[in-house]
Amino acid sequence: MTKHGTDQAHWYQTNFELFEKNLNGEASSRVHAMRKEALVRFAQTGFPTTKHEEWRFTNVAPIAKVSFQPSFEAGVVGLSREDVVRLSFGTAHQLVFVNGHFVEHLSSVGTLPRGAIVGSLASALKGNDELAHGFIGKYASIQENPFTALNMAFVQDGAFLYIPQGTVLEEAISLLFISTGTAPLYVAPRNLIIVGDRAEVTIAESYFSLATSGTLTNVVTEIVAGEGAIIEHDKLQNECAEAYHVASLHVHQKGKSNFISNSIAVGGALVRNNVSSVLDGEYAECTLNGLSVANGTQLIDNHTVIDHAKPNCPSHELYKSVLDDASRGVFNGKIFVRRDAQKTDAKQTNKTLLLSDDATMDTKPQLEIFADDVKCTHGATVGQLDAEQMFYLRSRGIDETLAADILTFAFAGDVVRRVHVDGLREQLETLVHAKLGKGRER
Amino acid sequence: MLQINNLHASINGKEILSGVNLKVQPGEVHAIMGPNGSGKSTLAQVLAGRESYEVTEGEVLYEGKNLLEMDPEERAREGVFLAFQYPVEIPGVSNTYFLKAALNSVRKHRGLEDLDAVEFLKLVKQRMKIVDMDESLLNRPVNEGFSGGEKKRNEIFHMAVLEPKLAILDETDSGLDIDALRIVADGVNQLRRKDNAVIVVTHYQRLLNYIVPDFVHVLVDGRIVKSGTKDLALQLEEKGYDWIKDATDSTLATA
Ligand SMILES: Nc1ncnc2c1ncn2[C@@H]1O[C@H](COP(=O)(O)OP(=O)(O)OP(=O)(O)O)[C@@H](O)[C@H]1O
Ligand SMILES: [Mg+2]
């Protein structure tokens, strides 16, 4: 391994050696070879800079200069069941991860249909689960995104879900990630979700921190959607104001599958969400929704990629941001329509509500269309509260603050409403209200 | 109750109201008519507190208080209500949620407790009957996708819930079918009390057959150029506005 830069910049290399020692027998596995390869890759690229097209608006220098401490274990000290309950929305299946590591006694797997697996990636890898070993890293490439390489280098734990074909899971699976501690931790969960043909499941990833330090959460989730599978993936990011959060969700969809993502980001100092889906079979459908709610000096960046690889696939995208104070938002929505992908119907909408003159939004649609018989539309708006609507509310007796709140929640609620899990939706509503509400009548 | 003295208002530097005088007593119904663009809606909006209009001269007293100094919400709480000519759509905010927020704001100002969900629903159901409004409009977002007539009916429904002292109805009749016009006008009449007043802005005599005005005023080029009884509306229906415009031109010329 080449050594360059200061020692500070190489926390990941010195820690990798430590990490390897603790792996014992596992160090000879295929996954470990992938880790090593990923580390080499990351050492080559380092953290991205704003010179990279994909990172033009998001400067990760604040992350790059910290010497993070990778979390090799949960460190559950001080975390109680009550803490977990407080952060949960209530469902039959919940896996709790502390600092990226599965904590069994805080989790409840619940009763599962035959053949379904709801468990930790660490035990799947240890148990030589064929699916886990076969699919890990298959769709999340270490070449494209340095953070994905960095995640792979320290792959250890996260959720491993397998829903066999034709199986319908009635209740949502909650993956609750909590970070704790005061040192700047590096937390890198890895989730692998395999959904068989015609299986149906809803998965909610929630990120909270009880930590007050600038933890870096760098999560990668891979989802494999079988033929005709129906999947809703909801994500809530509500870490503390100092937290850094980089997430990549890679979805691979077979024909007739239907994938819905609702990604809501509320917390964190710097948040980058990558969501990408490959529509790799006819009549696959993909819906990506997102909501960012930022204030202070927060930066929330959403990058999406929808890759229409096969004909007759519709995709829908709605990303909204509410930005207050001096916060910043980024939206970059890529849509590829490959040469074969005739009759693609792609629609992308990005809307931003600026609540302050100092808030800024960078929005960029990016359509690359190589087929000729397709329908692709995109639209972006950035605006303030509507003066006519404000006047209408006020002229009926509603004070200015409450009127602004009502309109702001209505704007944000448009995305929150799309979450089908009642308990989670209510939790999201409460969080969004708490973050945005300036009025008294909550 | 309302006294407007020499009111001048402009938007983007362009004067729209050029010295309006009007006095409204409790219990009265005033009709304001006038050609398109003469400033009727501007007057209504200025009275409701729309900030994009700048009042450059004159005063408005409402129950002895300086109305122009109050925020729009304060005016509403004091009993001023504007039924908009073009009610705005508010996606994502249900009609009931909106009304409840409005009603409780008004009640609070009047020293009353908030209505709870059950009481509120009871009131709403009762008031919906006044304008024979379809219940399905309650849970839909405010005005979103409402037909022209439904929007107007919804405005009067809001009025029925909020029980204003001074209601200004800006072309509430336009967009209503013949039956709806009668129903909505009946509703307005049911809401009349001897201590409240109504200003109706309209282009058509027909509405005034139902809501019978005590006074009719003609607004031309931002000024009330003629006032009279309900017979004036009949005359206008028959002769249009030209004769008044001509008469005022000559009055101005001789003045
Ligand atoms: N924002 C604006 N900028 C410029 N002119 C405006 C603006 N708003 C209104 N006006 C003008 O003010 C004048 C009066 O408009 P207003 O809406 O008050 O008329 P009105 O009497 O209600 O007409 P109608 O009978 O058609 O409803 C019109 O000439 C209109 O174009
Ligand atoms: Mg008008």
C-alpha cells in the first residue's frame, strides 16, 4: 500500500491492520479479498473533492480532515430499551444496530414466513450464507464512488434480509441505526436485501444519533428485486447536528418489479444520499421520492440515478427540499435511457421551498437518452412561500407564523404522505413538524 | 361600522383607487358595481389587508379603529371577512384543517376556548347545510380542483363558520349556476344580523334580487361616482355604465 499525505489522513489504513487482526479465520474469505481490494481503491482516490463532477456542490473536506475511529463493535453502554422504543415506530420486525453493529437483545425479529431471513450481515457472512457472499458488492461498485470503496473496505455488519419468492411480509422491517459515543466514530453499516420473485416487503432504515460528536456514517445498501417483486424502502436520517452521513442505495430490478423509495433527511451537518436503480427487465417500475428539511448551516445533497436498461419501464421521481437559515440543498437527478429501452416513461420533479434569503439550492436534471421512442419530462422549481396563499390564510384569521407553518408542512407533507407505513409516517410527521414548526399551535 | 374616507391606493406605483368614500352602518347591505378594472377587487383586498397594495392617502375606520394599521389576521379576528373573487388553491391543506385553524384563531381572539374535534365537526356540518355544500369538499385540499361554483360556495361556507361582522363578497355570484346562486344568496341572507353588514361586489342585478341592497354604488376609475338605492342597479342593468361615465366627465369638467 502506498503511503502519502499525513498520518492523520490515513486513519483508515492504520485501522485496517487492526481490523484484520480481529477478524481471525475470516481473513481468508472472498469477502476479505474484496475488502482489501476496496481499501486499495480508496487509497488511490482518497475522498472526493469538488473537482469531481459528482461532488461539485458538496465539499467533503470537513470529513476528509477528521481522523475517525472505526467502530469495530457496538458499544451499547448507556443505551436502554427505552431509548430504542423512543426511536421506534412500532413494527413486528426490528433489527437494532448500534454504531453499525447488530445488537440482538435490543432487536426483535418477530415471526417470519418460512424461509425468510431477517438478521445481521455479520452472521450471514460468518455462516457462509451463499446469497450473502454472492450478492455483496455485486451492484454497489467500488470504482464509482470512493465512499462505497471505503464502506467495502471495513464491511463487517448491517442487515441481511432475504424474502423468498412469492412471500409477502405484512409488517414493515425496521432497521434502526443508532450511533453513540463522543469520539468521532466511523460507522459503516452494510445492508443486503434480496427479495425473490413476486415477494412483497417494506423496509425502513432509520438513522439516529445519541452521540454529540461528528460521527461519520457511511452506509451502503444493496437491494435485489426479483421478477414482479414489490418493495417499499423508506429511509429516515435524523442524526445530530454534528453528524456526517453518506449513504448509497443501489437497487437492481428485474422485470415487472415495483420499487418505491421514500428518503427523508432531517438531521446531520452534511448529508449525501445516493439512490440509484437499474430497471433491468421489462415493465419494471421505479418511484423515488425524497424530502430534505434543513436549517442552520446544514447541507443535504440528494443524487439519484435511474437507469432504464430495458423497454416499457415507467419511473417517477419527486424530490423536495425545505431550506431555512443558511442551509444548502443539492439535487442531481440522472436518468439514463439505454438504446433498447423504448417506451420508457420517466418523470422527474424537484421542488424547493426557501424559507430564508440565505438558503441556497443547486438543482440539476441530467437526462441521457439513447432511445428514440420515449417520454421523459423533468421540472425544477425553487421558490418562497406563495404570497397569495399566505394572504388567503391570514385573511381568515390565521397569524403569519402559523400560516407559514401550515404551508410549509403542506409542501413537505406531500412527500411524507407517500410513506405507507402508518407508524413511520406519524413519526416522520412529528419530526418534520418539530424541525420546522415556529408557531405555537402544534 | 365602516367608514372609508378619501382612500387612495396604488400597486407598483400605479394608482387604482383615487379617493373612495363609503360609509356602512350595522345591518346594511351595500352593493358595489362598476366596469371591469375599475378597482372593485382592489378596494375589497385593501380592506382585507393585502400588503401588495400601497395606501397613499385617506383612512379607513372600522368600529372606530384604524383598520389600515391592522394585520390581515387581526382584521379577520375583528370580524372582517373577504370572499375572494378568485379563491386560491392550497394543495396539501385540507379544507377542514384550514377552517379549524381559522376558527380557533378567531375564537381565541374573542376570548373563547378552542373547539374540540367533535364540536368543530358538528358546527361544520350544520354550516354546510346553509350553502348546501357537498361533504366531500371538506376533506379535500382547500379549493384544489374545485369547480368555479364550488370555490364560491366554499367561500360562503367559510363565512358561515367564521360569522364575520363585515363581509365583503367579491363577485361571489360569478361562476354559480342559477340554482346555486339562489342557494348561496339564501345562505348569505340567513347569516344576516342586525349588527352585521355586507358589501357585495357584483356585475349583475340578479344577485341583488336575492340579496337586496340598501345602497348601490358605482365605482369607476377608482372612485365612487354614483350612489343610489336598489333601483340604480336596475338602471345599470338596462343602460350600462356609459351614461354615468359621461355624466361624471361633465361634472368633473364643470367642477
Ligand atoms: N399587480 C398589479 N399590477 C398592475 N396593475 C394591477 C395589478 N393588480 C391590479 N391591477 C390593475 O388594477 C385595476 C383594477 O383591478 P381590480 O381587480 O380592482 O378591478 P375590478 O373592478 O375588480 O375588475 P373586475 O370587474 O374585472 O373584477 C385593473 O386595471 C388591474 O389591471
Ligand atoms: Mg374584481
